[in-house]
Amino acid sequence: MPLKINGGVIRFEQVDFHYDPKRQILFGLNFEIPAGRTLAVVGSSGAGKSTLSRLLFRFYDVSGGRILIDGQDIRDVTQASLRAAIGIVPQDTVLFNDTIYYNIAYGRPDASRDEIIQAAKHAHIHTFIESLPDKYDSMVGERGLKLSGGEKQRVAIARAILKNPHILIFDEATSALDSKSEKAIQAELKQISENRTTLVIAHRLSTIVDADQILVLDHGRVVEAGTHRALLEKNGVYAHMWSLQQRESTAQEAESDLARV
Ligand SMILES: Nc1ncnc2c1ncn2[C@@H]1O[C@H](COP(=O)(O)OP(=O)(O)OP(=O)(O)O)[C@@H](O)[C@H]1O
Ligand SMILES: [Mg+2]
């Protein structure tokens, strides 16, 4: 039967997962994202963050426990209805060997040209597309124009905006952008995630300070949870990551100041 969305509450209950039985990746994860709220997941590379989004989209099934959306086990609903409810901006966007127009329209194939252009504008890629010789008809992918990492991310963001789903997943959605573009797009992402249940996976902590809840994942286990403020006060893993990143960004600013003189 199809998934019935009523607010879009996401629950992970005692979720265990392994890709290979010899190596467990997630250990008894429990968390809930209330309807319309934003949960951020941070943690070191390989901790299992992207795996969460793959499980939610059912690229894989859990090895133990269950994942519920509005009380329905995602294994009990049709895959088409599940995937229709979720928009993902993945860590690595794969583009089709087709026009950039087609690649954005993939988010919702029945969208009008106007809606596609609006989505591209919100994703800050319209001006770039208009600057191409063939504009929206430019071919991209292996046999066409090679887009940069940041351009591909913006195509993926445009797709998600066009899809207009109940649930959003951003997996390092702006990691390939420079900090100025990142700020501009963050504002858009914040707007589209308003009143939608959102899972954000982020490396740069400055992009998730407003999340309703932050989970720190380490080797497949939640080691800390709370708001940005509560986690800073706790002075644990998150606070340490935060101060490291603050120092890095100050160093980078100093470097770019030097480069200017
Ligand atoms: N298809 C797969 N088959 C086997 N192991 C996998 C597969 N995909 C991921 N893994 C392993 O699962 C672990 C968690 O991967 P995951 O992609 O969830 O990490 P992550 O927290 O998103 O890391 P990053 O911050 O680098 O993106 C890693 O150790 C990875 O090697
Ligand atoms: Mg990842």
C-alpha cells in the first residue's frame, strides 16, 4: 500500500545496519524527527551519516530495528510512494547524458518550463545556464558539458525544489560550493525546508547551527545529541569540533586577506 503522509514524522527505532555481515556500520540508532522539523547529523568521515539517507530512501533495508514514517514501517509501503515523498540532494549528484533542462525536470517530469526556470533561479543556477551557448538545451554529463561539483550540487538542489516533497534530505548539499555561494544557497535551503521534515548531513557545522536537533555520530553510534547551544555548553565532542572549525575558518580568512595585499 502507498505511504500516507501526515506531517512526515520520521523515527529510527533500534536501527542496526551492515552492508557486509562481517562489518556492522550502525548500532541501535534511536531518534525521531518531528513533523516539519530539522535534524542535523554530523560526525567524522565513515561514521555512517550517508548510510542513514540510503536507508530512509530504501536503497538498503535495515538489518535490525525499523524506520517509520508517520507510524508506517517503510518496508510495508510501496517504494514508489516512499520515494515520491522524499527529495534528496546527495553527496555526489549523478547527471544524465541529456540536456540541463531534462536533468532539472527529472525532479518532477510533468513540471512546466516556467516551474523549471523558477527552481533553477532558487538554486542559483539560472544565470549560469543562461550564459551557456545552448542555454537550457545544453547537453551535460559524460558526453556533454562537464559541470563543476558546485554546479552539479545546484542542479540537484533545483531538482529537489521542483519535486516539492514532504521530506528533504541534504547530504553535504553545499560542500562543493565556495563560502559565498554556500551562504546564498543556505538561505534558500532554509526557506524550502521550512515546515518540511528535514535531515541534514553536514561537515561544516556553521551550516547547521539553527537545526532543531543535532546528532553527533561516531562509528555508527550517537555519542551526543542536542541543540547547537546545548552541545556547546556540554563542552564535549561537538564543542571540540566547533572550536577546531572556527580556528580553521579564521586561518582561512587571514590567508585570503594576505592574498589580497
Ligand atoms: N556500498 C557499501 N558497501 C560496503 N560498505 C560501505 C558501502 N557504502 C559505505 N560503506 C561503508 O560504510 C561506512 C559508512 O559510510 P557512510 O557513507 O555512511 O559514511 P559517512 O559518515 O557519510 O562519511 P563521509 O563523511 O565521508 O561522507 C564507511 O566505512 C563505508 O566504507
Ligand atoms: Mg557521507
